Amino acid sequence: MSQVAINQVLAQMRVLESAAKSGEVSSVGDATGGGSEFGKVLAESIGKASDTMTQAGDMRDAFQRGDEGVELPQVMVALQEASISFQAMTQVRNKLLSAYQDIMNMPV
């Protein structure tokens, strides 16, 4: 997930916070017009990370079987890419959880 997507989420949170402070209940739904877009981006990112891990596992299995055309460096690079994508998704999850906790701890 990119820095731009995280900034969009933070901007939406700020709009919701200001709407909540001013008591504008009806504008809260309008303020998050891109909320479903964030969900789509998040789902796509999780899907890509999952696909990367699946492909790396398939390459590893093919190398272990001794299939032609699968080289050790390719397998190692694929496994490292899968590891990095998993770590990135873990960091995104941690940031989202932290933002959620911050919102839940806001005084109303």
C-alpha cells in the first residue's frame, strides 16, 4: 500500500473528526465518498500479496521437484519478494489498527 493511500485514509479520518466535532451527522456519510475505494485498494493489495506468496511457493515446489527452467536465484528472489510484501501488509495492518485505536480513544 502506498503512502498516497495512507494519506487519503488520514484525510478521511480528519474530515470525520471535524464533522463529529461540529455535530454534522448527515455530512459524515458524504465526507467518506471514497471509503469504498479505500476498501477496494486494500483488498487488491492483500490479493497481490497473497498471489506473490502463492507464486513463490509454487516456484519453490517446482525447484524441489527438479523441474526444468526453474533456477535457484529465481526462487530466492520470488521468496524475498513474497516476504517483503507480507512485511509491508503487516505494517499497513499495524498502522490501520493504530489509527482505529486513536479514533476510538478520541473524546466525544
